[in-house]
Amino acid sequence: MRIGFIDSGVGGLSILAAVKAKVPAHYIYVMDNRYLPYGEKTEAFIQARLAQLSALLIEKGAELIVIACNTATTQAVAALRQQFDIPFVGTVPAIKPAAAKFCQSGFTVLATPATCRSAYLQGLINEFAQDCSVKTAGSSELVRLAERKVWYQQDVSADVANELNSLGLLQPPPAAVVLGCTHFPFLTAELAACLPNTVFLDTADAIARRVQALTLAGTEEEGATESYDHLYISSGKLDEQQLVRVNDLGFDQYQHWSKPATTY
């Protein structure tokens, strides 16, 4: 089976790692870095662009697509499910489990600006955390810091601390933070160093279980002895260090797909 992933950067790799641990398959990861970060784009742009990328993945044989980006999921997954006849698994902030455990103390959703202002997020809060104290904090800078850490293995600790301080998250520290962007799990160590008594929640395991449930029959048919290849596609060019890292990140093949966003 071939499973596609879409994100504007490397954030979706945090979801891919959890899914790969449960589901043996051929993986195609599309990184739309030409338009990174999605959190600063309009809903119309994201919907049109995600339709383009989904069509690309289907052309390459994807039978299921994971939208490994909270922003893209909240703004485009409903339209994609209407437009294409394959399963889409989205990524949404862990509001429900956060409300179940931290309603009394309250919690903060740390996400991109687009996710924080989305009607989808507000709907989740209204449905599962209406009686809870829920704050939101939007950051595109943390997305960029995660990219620097993953690609170039830079020490971003001081920059993460500065960003959290500018967001007002250090005083007083929240009891729990929902990581509402798939980039942010890559910064867990830096976040925890700044907020040592805060609990962090993400949805990688839940998404992996969902993909596993949807693909169970297919993986059983393929058998455990099949070898799998994994393709990495970027919309923007990668430098030499990034090209080396693609292999380090577990991909056998790389392609540059340069088609620009359509007019919308």
C-alpha cells in the first residue's frame, strides 16, 4: 500500500514516525516548503494548494493521504474529502483529551496563527471544552525554529525560550499545552526545559491508530516480508545539507516538484 503525507515543512515527519511504527507501507511525503509556513496563508490558498498536492499524491499511487498539518486540516480536509474518492486522515489539536484531564486547571493551545483563529478550532473548543479555561498562542517562529533544528541540527534553545516569553507562556506557566502544530513535537525538549512542570499533548499516536484501522486489511494482504521504499518530494529546492538529511530521515528517493500554486 502507498500512503501519502502532506505538510508545508518537516512537521509532518513527527506524525509519519508514529504511523510507520504501526503500519508497514510505501510512504510518499510531500513537503510544500515553497509556501512554508501554511500558518500565514489564507484559507482559500490552503484549500487550492492542498487539492493540487493531493492530486499529485494520487497520481503517484497514494491510496490514503494524511494531512500532517493542523492548519491544513482545519482549513482544507473537509473540501478534500468531497473532492477526492480516497480516505483522508487529518490532524487536529488534542482538545478532547486535554479537556478531560485539565479542564479545572485550564490549558493552552500552542499552534500557528491560522489554526488559532480557525472556526474549526473554536468548534472543537465549543464541543469538548466549553466549560474549561482555554487560551491560544499562535506562533510561526516556532515552526521556523523546528525547521532549523531538524534540517541543520542547530541549537535553538535560546530562541524557543525567547518566543515562549514573547507569547506570555512563561509567567504563569500553563498546566498543560496542546501542541497544535506538527512541527512543535520536534521542540519538545526545548519547550519542556522552559516549562518543566507543564504537560504537553499531541495526537501522533491517535493518528497512527486511525491509519492502522483504515489500512489493516491491506497490510495483512501485503505480508510482513515485503520491502518498502519511501519517497520525499519538496516543492522548493533543497540545499546540499538538506539533501543529505533526506536520506538520514529514512527516505530512499527524493524528487523536486516545482509546480506553483494555482490561481484561486
